[in-house]
Amino acid sequence: MTVLIIEDEELAALELKSMLMEAVPGVEILAILETVSSAVSWFRQHQADLVFMDIHLGDGESFDIFRQVGISSPVVFTTAYDQYTLKAFKHQGVDYLLKPFDLQDVRQAIKKVENLRQGVPVQHGPPRTRFMVKTGTRLKAVQAAEIAYFMADDKYLFLVTREGQGYIIEETITSLEPQLSSADFFRINRKFIIHISSIKEMFKVSRNRVRVILDPEPENHVQVLVTEERAEAFKAWLNM
């Protein structure tokens, strides 16, 4: 595993490096960076298997990095403050470590990354049980058990109930996934997170691809396919 550390406190960076070397035999620390600007320059030429990123850096917040350059690596955010949790999980975050953290915290963060690689959804805290949606000028609570699936369409994310009602919610499919019960919901591709009870039928369309018929059916008869990368994890989820 290759790891990038972004941390402006030298002692904290060295302690984290030591913990990583103990937690992950053979880990390669690619660099230790202290600023937003140096991180932006680094990401323009490199990527890492995992990034440990302090939120408060000498020249700004680490969230500024994401506005300037694309980051595909999973990120473990580290900070002494707890008010950035939701923001962190909208920026590639797989874990959020409050300082001071210890070796066990680092090991648990690494485990989440390993699960993510294997297609196991990473869940942060208790699963979300309800969503507030707008209907006209009013707000309405929709229980997780009432949801058939979530569907991303262009810039919007729709929550679709078992009754076929669709609502726009202010989330991204990436930030939403870790909030849901991994026993009930599964992200099958870039556009769909489905509830297990919404599956009406399944058809094998190739060796590693499965077509799912959902109830209710998505508008415009959109084909719902499990990607090859998620096929094995999908089978494991069905047999959970």
C-alpha cells in the first residue's frame, strides 16, 4: 500500500508515519506534505492508494485541494474538530479521525479502506433511518424502509419510494452510500443504490454482468446493470 500524508505539524506527521509502518507491513510513505499548494502540485503528477489528510493546513483547509485538482484516492481525514464530518465524507472520505488518535484507530481506518477495495460498503456510524424531502413548500419524512432505490441523473440525485414517488435530495451518490444500512442497500453502479426489497427479477447478461429489474421501474425504462467490478460483492450481499 502506498500512502500520502498531508499534515502541517511535523511531530503529528512523524507519529502517524510510525503508526502506519506498524499497522501496515511494507507500507510505502510516498511523501509528507504541509500545505494546500504543495498537495495540489503533488496530485497533478501522482496518486496514492490512500491519503491521510489533516483538515487545517498552513495555507488553508485541505478541502481547497479538491477544488483545484482531481483526487481518486480514498482519504482519511484527521483533525482536532468534529464539525467537518459530513463535508469530509463528500470529499472521498472513508474515515474521520479525531486527534489525538492511536494505533488502533489507524488500523480500523486501514480496514475500512481494505473493505472498500473488496466492494464492501463503508458505513460511518449508525445507518440513516429517514430522509427529509420537499413536496411543494412542505417537508416530509421518508423512512429508509420505504425507499426502493436512489438514482443519480445528471446533476441530481433522486430518492424513489416503493410507491413510485420520486424526490430530489441534496446529496451525492458517493456521500450517501456510507450513510445507509449495508444489509439493506447496495450500490450497483455509478447511478443506482438499490434496496434489496426493490429487486423484482435478475438476468445474467454476460459472464460478470447482471441486469436487475426494479419495482417500481425507473422512468424511461432505464436499464439497471450491476457493473463487473461490483458483481462479486453484489452476489455476497444477496447471500448476506
